[in-house]
Amino acid sequence: MKLVFRKNDQEEITVLQSFDSDERDFVYTEMIKVLIENGKLEDPVVEGDFTDEEMRSINNMVNEINKVTKETLEASAGTDEPIGDPLL
């Protein structure tokens, strides 16, 4: 899954989720499910007039999400503890 960030002419930012080019509204719980199943997010897609700082911020956020996910999955490997909320 990729996160897609779009900025329009009014400087409004929209975040979507892309599954093999099928774009959907961003749903936090769906992102968590993907992280648990796949272990990471793909590189984000950024469309529109984003500043260099905004681009760095988006990329850093995805990298940090992937880092924490990897650490959490590694720490839970070999334990009987379920990862995440079983209701997801």
C-alpha cells in the first residue's frame, strides 16, 4: 500500500491509500492492517506543489512508520502476544 498526498490550488492536502493503483479514502485502521500484514508501507506518492520541507516531512513520516513497525514486529516475533487490536 502507498499513501498518496495531493495538494490542490487552494493549498488543501488530501491523503489517499493506493492498493495496486486502486485509490481509496485514507482509513487509519486499514493502514494498520496493511502494516501488520506486510510490515511496511511503500514509498509515498506526492502530487501537487509541495515544498521541499513538506516532501521531507512526508518521507520522514513514512520512514518512521516503517521503522517502528519493523521494530515492533521483530520484538513480538517468537512471543505469544498478538500484534495490535484483535478487533481490527
